[in-house]
Amino acid sequence: MKSKRSKRVPARSKRAHRSFVLPDRLALGLEIVSIGINPSVYAVLHGVNFARPGNRFWPTFNAAGFVPETLEPGKASVLKLLREYRIGFTDIVKRATDRADELSDEDYRHGARVLKQKLLRYQPAIAWFQGVSAFQKYLEFAEGAKRAVQPGLQPERVETTLVFVTPNPSGANPAANPKLLLPLYRELQDIRDQLRREVK
């Protein structure tokens, strides 16, 4: 009986969090939109992207110097990035789960298509996918393409929007070592700065 109950937990979790989402932080004129796979339940409860203490996003973001101040992981920081620094947040799948492996192909299929429409609507300068698998899912379900993906600037665009990929910053991801992440975050920052110069 114990093993049967444990197998039913993900299904209960999926039903419980079906409408449990983290709001998009999007607007016209953004320089960067950060795109996660889907929010964790923990992130939704705290109202902030990459909220878990072990997540490497905020420490690496600060170390890279994207903005001229150190930001703590919190709702106020996310809103400040949106309103003052033109950096937004969304996800491929909006429904929160305890683990990403609770998502189905149908979740990704629907979410990737919706995400593409958001990118076409808002046309940020750069779409920043947080995770190789995140971008692979987008390619498969929104663009009908399958290929190996390496971190960094991608050959694809979404109309005028550049695509940049970094490893998922989750503390559970071995590729999220800050020493590996930081050069990529700085590369992304350099691309953003180059785009700013071109506009001028």
C-alpha cells in the first residue's frame, strides 16, 4: 500500500497546482526576458522567480553586474527589474509543480506555443532561456525543430528577438556551478550592452 500511495502523490500534486501560477512580468520595450521551464510551488508561494535559497540565479546575476545594485530575491526586486531595468520574467509552462518531471508533453506543447505568442507580442531584445532543456522544449513544440543545444547565443530568432541560453540555475543542477554560469551571464550582459550601443 505504501508504494501505491507514493505513486499517486505526483498526480495529486498536479491536480492541486493546476491553476497555481507565478504571474508574468512582461511589458513592451524590454531588453531581456528571462524564461524558466515552470515555477516551483515554493516560488509561487513567495511570489518571486528563482526563490529557493539554493538557486544560483540571484547570486550569479548580482556577480555579473547586470544592474548597478545588489538585488535580494524578492517580489520587490522582480518588479524593480521590470520597471527600472527593462528585464522581465516568464516561463514555458506557467503551472507550478513540485518538480519539473511532473510536466507532460501536453504542458510543454501548449506552453511553448503561448510563449511564442508572448515573444511576438512583446518583442524583447533578448529571450533568455534558463536551461538547455527549456529551449529544446520550446524548439520542439513552438518551432517544430529538434537539435542539440549548447549554452550561449543561438542561431534562431523569434522575429527580431535574439535567443540566449544558460544552464538551469537550480541548485539541483550540476551545470549550475557559479563558475560555469558567471561567464555566460557576462556574455549575455555584453550582448545587451552592444544592443544598447547600436540603438544609440
